[in-house]
Amino acid sequence: MSDISAGAAGRFTFPGTSISVNRMGYGAMQLAGPHVFGEPADPDECRAVLRAAVELGVDHIDTSDFYGPYVTNRLIHEALFPYPADLTIVTKIGAWRGDKGDWILERGADFLRKSVEENLQHLGLDRMAIVNLRMGGPADDIATPMKVMRQMQEEGLLDHIGISTVDMNQLQIARDIAPVVCVQNHYNLVHRVDDQMIDALAADGIAYVPYFPLGGFTPLQTDELNSVAAQMDATPQSVALAWLLQRSPNILLIPGTSKPAHLRANIAAAGLTFSADQLRRLNAIAGLVP
């Protein structure tokens, strides 16, 4: 039995699909070079991490062609193709990288279609299981690109649609156009703007996949988190991930790393449980951090 399956995290089935995954997944973003741009220092180690993740029970990998760009999808293909039958690979479209690594949002119909086609090519797939539409914030028009997503779904380029970096209004507009199986937004132990959204999605059985679950480019640093982790004989990162898993049963995690030791520490979070006092202390952290 895998480390994940032996833990308390359990599994999740995306709504309206036959796709069931362990709630502890893997995000491939950190396999690219510094600032998610260029080649990694050790491609062999990156491929080894991908293989180890699958061996440990990961069956949900999050990626995108704009990680690198093109680096993470190539590494995934090199390490894991032909893919295990139960592996779900989810990608994200709606942006590209400039020559200096800048992130440039774009959601025109031709660009979105080209992005899906390139992801399929680089991953060696005939169709994507789930594609996330990456938005830029609440002011962005989501209706027009969602109609493009629905069209590509009807054509068979992708099976299911997710959305990323959205608010409740955009979520409703998107769901009026096509079924949404997951939302990927910024959320973690100290950044909890989406509490209401998480609960609403849970009621409808829709997955919530937090990006920056460990703080992103500014890692979580709190004395209270460190104290709880020491009490549990666990890393602060594992505790922060375990807190997310207990927050709601529709939360799926995709922590990323290019190091095997970090991978095992992340996956160990699936087996952590909290006492009532530990949970109370962790729940209070958001009000203590500026």
C-alpha cells in the first residue's frame, strides 16, 4: 500500500466524472529553473522525483506548458510515459512567458486552442483530462474564454474544465457556461480569503486546489506553526499541508518540489492528525500574521 493510501487524506472524485484521485497530489512547477523559468540544475533528479511521486501513490499531477516554458511537461513525458492508467495530469492555460521570464496573460480563442494542442503534444496525450483556465483577477472577462473552453471540450480536446484565480462572481459566470470540476486559487494557512468559496464548492462537490499551499515564493514563517510542528515531531511544511487537508474534504493538494526528501515530507502530511488544541492554535494563525 502506498504512503498516501495508508494516510488519512482519502480520495476525491471530480464531479460528473469518473476521475478519482488521492487528495495529496504533486505540482510540477518547481521542476523548472529558478523563478519557474529555464532548465533545472539537475534534470535527472527532477525525473527521479516524478517517478518517486508516482511510486508513493501520487495519481494527480498539476503542470503547464508555461512552466519553463515547456520544461515541466517535457520532464513529465520523459519520466513517466507511457503513463500509469490511473494517473490524472491536469494542465493550465491562459498565459505565456516572455524572453526574460515575465508572465503574460492571454486568453484569445486562437491562443487558448494552441495552448491545449501544445500541452497535448508535449505530454504525448490525445486529450487532456482537465484543463484549468487561468484568469488574472476579478476584473477579467471570464465568459468569452469559457465559451472557448466549452467548444474545445465539445470537440474532444479536453474532457473537463477547471478555472484559476477567480472570485465568486466569475465562478458563477463560468458555471453558467459549462460545468466546472475544480477551482485553483491562492489559499493557505495564513491566506484565507477563499473560505466562503471553499465551503460553497464543497457543498456542490467541486474540488478546490490551493496554489501556494506553503506560501509560494515567500514561504510560510510563523512561530506558532513551528511550535505545533515541533510538538508533532513533523516539519512545519507537513503541518501546513495537513491543516489544508483537514480544512475541507474537497481540498486537493499539489505541493511541488524538485528534491526527493522534500517530496517524502510533503506526502507524510497525508498521515498527520491534530489534537483539538493544535487545531485551535493553527486556526488562529491567520489573525496573527500581518
